[in-house]
Amino acid sequence: MTIGPIQLVVLGFPEPDFHGAIITELERLRESGTVNVVDALAVHKDSDGGIEVAHLSNLSDEEAIELGSKVGALIGLGIDGEEGMAAGALEGAEEAADGVEVFSDEEAWDVLSEIPDGSAAALVLLEHRWAIPLRDAIAEAGGFRISDGFVSPLDLVAIGLVTAEEANQLHTFETATPSRT
């Protein structure tokens, strides 16, 4: 099976009330062959930093625990609390013993610390199906990935792609946390 490039997207929400519009759009992208949702978790962080985790799919919690959470294993958070976290760590250790290079603690992305207390986040592991032919063409030409990342709209002003006003609007749209009422 050919798998496309995988990206972990962490989306913040002021309240743990996820709306169907995001799921609808992800389903549309899946149907078009653009992306595939490999896994998704909802994380609610209470005002004291306590964490509750739920699987975002049509699986029951028991099925999600049985199948394992790819997002949970990636960030060191098990859907089944500490037992799930320990199982994820064991799975990672077994992969490392089989010669798979696992990133060090210095390289790890502490996703959970970036979620503000008293808010929620959706952690979506996306497979970029559209990128498979491009990636394969690059590899066949002898190329390889050195780095990647999203460019902030604010950085696009310097190269003339957007105006300062447009960049500020995009940046605010992408990063603003709505006030709670």
C-alpha cells in the first residue's frame, strides 16, 4: 500500500463543542481523494490543565482502544489514560528495537502543552493523498525532503504575495481565539 505524506494538525477551540462543518469538509476532501483522515482525537483541557481525551470517529471508545490511537502513540497520549500511554510507549520502544529511528525528547513536539487551559483541541492526523504522485516524481528524480512547514500569512507580505492588511486579516482569522460569552 502506498501511503501519502502524513501531517498532524492541531486545531484549537474555546469550547469542547465540535461542529459538523469540519467533519463535513474532511469527508468531502476524503471523497475527492485529496486527504485521508488516519486518526483524530478530541482533547479537552480543564482550567487546571487536566486532560480528557475522546476519539473523533464513529468507533466506540472500546474499539478505538483496541485498534489503538495513532495520534495518541505519536504524541505519547493514550486514549485509555495511563494504560494507553504506557501501551503507546511500549509500541514505540518495540519499533525502535526493530531499527526504526524514533525522535529524541529534544525533537519531540509537546502538542499538549500548546493547548490552552480551559479549551479544547482536535488533533487530526491527515494523509495527503494528492501529494503521492508529486513525492514519487521527486524521489524518482533523485530529490528528497529537507524540510517543510506552513508559511505564516505575515511572512507573505515580504514577498509581495499579499498586502499587509490581507496578511493581518488572514493571521487573525487563522489564530484568533474567539471571546467567550
